[in-house]
Amino acid sequence: MGNRTVLKGARLLDPRQDVLGPRVDILIEGDKISQVAERIDNAPDATSIDVSGLTVMPGLIDAHVHIYMNEANIAANSNVPQTYAAAKAGFMLKQMLQRGWTTVRDVAGGDFGMRDAVEAGYVESPRLFIGGRAISQTGGHGDFRRRTEDECACCGALPLFSTLADGVPDVIKATREQLRLGADHIKIMLSGGVASPSDPLDSIQYRVDEIAACVEEAERWGAYVCAHAYSDVAIRRGVLNGVRTIEHGNFVGEETAAIMAERDAFVVPTLIVHEANVRLGAASGKSPAAMEKNERVRQGGLQALAVYRRAGTQIGFGSDLSMHTQHFQNEGLVFHAQVLSNAEVLRSATLVNARILRRERELGELVAGASADLLLVRGNPYEDLRVLCDENALLGVMKAGAFVKKPSTWPAR
């Protein structure tokens, strides 16, 4: 039956509830949870670990990361070899795992090579879902060329992030190419952005027929489309044409949020990245023009979160951070709690994100048959999310049945 472990006596954090549950024992067999019960005494051959008094909760899921965007100035990636970018990505992914993120979804750049390396055990990393290169129109949010450049520096790391496609035939081909390369989902750029140099923040990108073509290709493959979109118009155009998840979504209106709820669409807010840029200032690597855009989306973020909540839109969680801002990742949960309850925030980074990934009952909760991805925490995240920001409180991280972080001895309680 493989390796068997029993965690004994932890308080269960079930994200379907709003308070900690009772003391439980959890039997783990191989990489799966076999049993969750008040007491497990029928596994004498299992390794027993007394975690009495600690909180046991599902591993966290970040639904918006960019594993290769790890230079302070995004344009600098054009001068970074792809091998160097991959090495930095591996370093960053290990840090995410140590912070309790056992699953992440890359939404522009992550490729089958890194995913396969993770699954083969060559990179210590969260479970990785990838979208390949994001699809952008010329001059859109995925076009990072300076105006003096005709082509991207194809040997650097920057082209890992996006590909340019204009017109329905090109969009179809670009979508099919990413699916051929193993994408779990497709990312399309539908509005201006903070980091892109040429497009106004309020610009509306891609025609309706181009959006619909991308969605149709993805759905026929069994995948789905997520879309970068800030403005209300861009969000609505995406959702009405089949986009499943809206990334950022900072300027949404009440009516559009209601349409998203009706169509079972998701939003993945990334508020912490805008806050981090402000805190870092010049050290963020953003130009004055980008910082001006950043301030606009930062001011709209918490208000949009309240709009989504009132509309009943499914709210996930994303961070959108680079290496120099990664230390803010867990603080993003605390930031969202200015609008959402702690329980709602925890659901967004577990149950909701698992639904986004189409991995319900496998990820995001601790039930029999689920992947054994869990955290052991000293403290109660329902009462104070900051315990998840404290490395001395986050005592244990398990991914697929194996501890990737644990103390040499469990502390006395």
C-alpha cells in the first residue's frame, strides 16, 4: 500500500466551514488522503506524528503566477537567457512551496518543460498548471517591444511570456499551437496593462470574433480561456464571448459582475502586486508611466472586490508577483481580507481555485481521495490570516504525501 502516515490530533480547517473543526486524525497513503476521522487506530504500520494543537488545512493554490517573469523591469527579460530564467524560476517555485502554496497556475510563460521537470521531481515546486505563451494583439498587453524595435529578441526570456496574433486565422493558429504544446488553459490579453509600454490602460484589445475564435478552439480541445482585463467593457466582452476566468478585473461594474455570476465565470484578483509596487517605489523596477497606471488599478482593486462579492461572482486568488516581490505572496491573503471575511479569503485560495483548475475534491480540501497537500499551522487562520505570513507559525508543508517543510522536532504544546 506504499508509505502510510497518520497525523494525530490536529484541528481541521475545512474551507467549506467558517470555524475550525474538531480534533482529527488523518491517514495518508502514498500521495493521497485515505481517511479523515476523529480517531484512527487501524493503521499500526503507519508512521504516527503527534500534531496535537496545530491547525491542519489544505495546501494553498495561487491561480495567477508568472514563473519566468523574475526581473524587476519586465523588458530586461529580453537580455536574460532562457536557461537563466528557468534556473531563477526553479528557485522561486521552491520558495512558493515553502510558503505553503502547493499548487500554482501560470498564466503567461509557464511551459510543458518546467511542468514535466516538476512532475519528474527535478524541481522542488508546487504542482504546476501552465498556459504557455499568452496571446496578444500587436501593440497589446503582451507586446513588450520598444517602439524602436521591429521584432522581439527571440533568444531571450521575454518571448516566453507571449506571442502576437492578429486576425481570426492567426488567433486560431496561436491558440492551437499553445494547446499542441500542452497548455492546460489559454491566456488572452483583452485590455491595456501596467507593465506593457505601448498600450493605454483603458484600451480595448481584440475584436469580438477574435475572442470567440480563441474560446472555441480551447473548448473544443477540452481547455478554457482566461483573460487579462481591467476595464468593465473588456471584462464584459470577454465573458459574453465565453472567457471563463477574468484576471485582475479592477474596474468592473455592478452589471458586468452580475453577468459573470450568471454565466458561472470567475475573477482572479491580483491586488497584492499593485500594493507591492507602491511599497517598493523605484525598487519595483516600474517606469513613472507604469507607476501611474499602477496607482489607478490599485485604487480600483478593493472597490472591485466588493462589487464581485455583492454580485455573487466566484472570487479566486492570485498574486502576479515577480522574484523581487514574492515575499508579499502570503500577505495578499491579508490584503483581500479588507473586503472579504477570512473564511472567504481561505475559500478563494483553496476551493474556488480548485474549481478554476477543474480539480474539485482533488485539491483545495482534505477529504478521502484528495491529494495529500496540506499545511500544519500554529494558530487559527480563521481568526488571524497573518499566521500564514509567519514562517515560525507555518510549521509543516506537505505536497503529495511528502513533507517539504517540517521542524526537526514538533514543538511542545
